[in-house]
Amino acid sequence: MGPGPITADPRVLRAMSAQLVGQYDPAMTGYMAETQELYRTVFQTRNDATLLVDGTSRAGIEAALVSLLEPGDKVLVPIFGRFGHLLREIAERCGAEVHVIEREWGTVFPPSEIGAALASIKPKLLAVVHGDTSSTLAQPLDELGALAAKHGALLYTDVTASLGGNTFLADAWGVDAATAGLQKCLAGPSGSSPITLSAAAVAIIEARKSVEAGIRSEGDAVRSDPIRSNYFDLAQILDYWGPKRLNHHTEATTMLYGARECARLLVDEGMGNAVERHRLHGTAMVAGLVGMGLELFGDQSVRMNNVVGVRIPDGLDDGKARAAMLNDYGIEIGTSFGPLAGKVWRIGTMGYNARRDAVLTTLAALEQLLRRGGVPVAPGSGVDAALESYGG
């Protein structure tokens, strides 16, 4: 019940137990095409370039940035938590000229502030985290695509922590590139990174295409300054997932099965229903924590549906308390990073764990832990408040 990874849905694990097939078996290419179409619904896009990057969510981030950015390109990164710093680091390693604006953890940026920075810097790319689990907040994106386009920039966003549990509308919001992971609201294991790219993003990537020796054909593009990663070269990965079926790498078959099932479950539920489920159970968790007298962290008007931060009560040892939750009750919750390390707990209700029983069990266990630690908590207060949130 932390900020991720979470308990995987048993249906996803069952799908991942299927036997392997060859990467060019018609069944396999069929699964790939099905997975692409499913993720178009998950991302709420009609982008043809919607596929998987093999690797954890960071693999998707790096693939997007290394493929879109050339050395010297200007990038604007608004930072309001740990993972904004990650975008900055990866962009710097791409050789980009990175400009940052920063907010205190627990707050997000008004669009006007980002717009002013875009007007001043005029970057090629605006790179922003949607939901940053380190602070438990979500940066509103609905105005950023239009702002980026107004100033000649593309919009990239990391939706690892938010996709599936919070509204995300790639096409309606003008998002040019978005990457995610399975281990949070998608209810799967870490190891596959869904990605979607607009036609404008694909055009930039295709202009940098350089097909590696050994698999290139006569007339294939060869550049002296190719994309700086071979494995994360989206120009070649797009050909691998496209009609050419270019032999770039061997697809992680088991992860494909898992990623396909994660998307299938969400699409069957309905994206609006999935978001509402996360809102319902996230709100009940918040009500229970407040009912026990805990202080919430950050601007609650922009809290993600699927994770909440609470300040650790005075007198409790963070490490010992979380160890007791795990050892005594089999429940994991998380602390945070940087300025919030040891000061805030992050409690998730996401993916398969966005359920009434998981919320109530976690609150009951936490109440016992707090009372044993000398924190004054009225018996049953957390569970009662959550039940009231649920409607009785």
C-alpha cells in the first residue's frame, strides 16, 4: 500500500505465465498490434506510434528524451518533486541545454508560470511529470499542450504514477509524448514502459533515424550523429513495432503478455470508471487518515487519486514504524525522498489495491501501530471515517 510497486492483479500474473512464442510468429505480432490498440484507449489517443519500450518506466523516459533531444537543444523542466529532477538529469545526459523552474515540494505550478518560462526560454521541449509520487501531487496538464505549441515547443510528460488512476487525455491536451509504467495504477509488475508519440514527435525522431549496420538495407538512413542510445533508439523501435518489423531487439514476451493484460483490464473496466474507482478509494483512505488525526501533506486540491502523503507523528521512528506495519500486518507503506525523507509517509490506493477491503485493513493496522507508539487515536476512528466516506 505504498507509492508503488503495488500488488499485481492476479489476472496479470496469470497472463504472464503463458508460454513464449517467437518474435515474428504471427501470434506474437498479433499480440503486439492488439497491445498497441489497447494502449491507445488507455492514453486516450489515436496516435499510431503507441507501443511498449522494454524496461522499467525509466526506460520509457530515457527513450523519449534521448530520441527527441539532440545536443544543444533547449529543454524546460518544471520541478515540483524528485522525478522532475530525474527528467533534468536525463536531459542533461542527452547533451541538452536544460532550464528549470522549481516549486516547493507540496505545491504545483500555475500554467501562467510555465507559460512565462516558455516565452522567455523558447525551448524545443517542455518536459514535465504529471503525477510525482514523491510529493503525491499532480501537475495540471490540460493547458500545457496549447502553451507549449504557442511557443514552438513539444510537450513530453511522465505519467508513470498517474496513468489509469487519474484523468489523462493525450490528444485533447495536446501531449506530444507520454511514457508510463505498469507497477502503479496499471496493476502490473515493473518491467515494461508504454509510450505514445504524436505525429510531430515522430517526425523529429524519424529525421534522426540511422539504421544500424547488419540489419540495414540499401537506401536505409545512416547518420553521422545518430540518436545517442542504440537500445532506446525510438526511430528503430518504431520500425520494429511497425510494418517493417525491423529486428532491433528481441521483444520481452512475458512482459508484453503482462502489459497487454494490464491494458485489457482497464479498457474492459472503462477508463472513466477506473479513474472513479481510484478517486473513491483514495478519498476513503484520506478520510480515514484525517479521522485518526493525521496531518495531510501538500496541496490537496491537486492530490493524485492514488496516493496521499501524511506527516509522520512526532515521536515515531519512521523506519521502525514501517517495519512493524510490514512484519506484523504484511502491509507496506512508503516514506519519501529528499526534503521529505523520514518526515512523510506515502500511502497508496492504486491498481489492484484500489479496493475497499485494502483501504479498511490498512487503516485498522495503522491505527493499532499508532496507538502502540503512543499517538492518541480514538479506537475505530480511521475505519469509521473511511466507511462514512464510502456512504455508511
